[in-house]
Amino acid sequence: AWVAHPVNAIALILFIFLSVYHMVIGMQVIVEDYIEKAGTKIGLLILNTFIGLALAATGGFAVLYIAFGG
């Protein structure tokens, strides 16, 4: 019921997006600092970005699904 309120749903979606963005930036710093091979570094950075997008999309979809009574 709490998520069904529009203001709460928007706040929760923003929280999810910002949390995932924070995670992506943190993992990017770790990969850049500790991975030496260029190919591995690029691959991990791309994977990091796609995993972040997938998590944000899944979280946003889940909140919207709950908010619209799915």
C-alpha cells in the first residue's frame, strides 16, 4: 500500500536508481585501480555498466508493477 502512493513510488524509484549509480561508480573505481590488463579492464567496465542498467531497470519495473497493482 505504501508503494502504491505516487510520491512514495517516485521516491523509491529515485532511491533505487541513485543506489545503483553509486554502485556502478564504486565498482568502476575498483576495476580501474586493481585490474591491469587493458582488455580485461574494458570488458569489466562494460559488464559493470550493463549490470547496473539491468538492476536499475528491474528495480524500477518492480516498483511500477507494485504501484499499479500488478
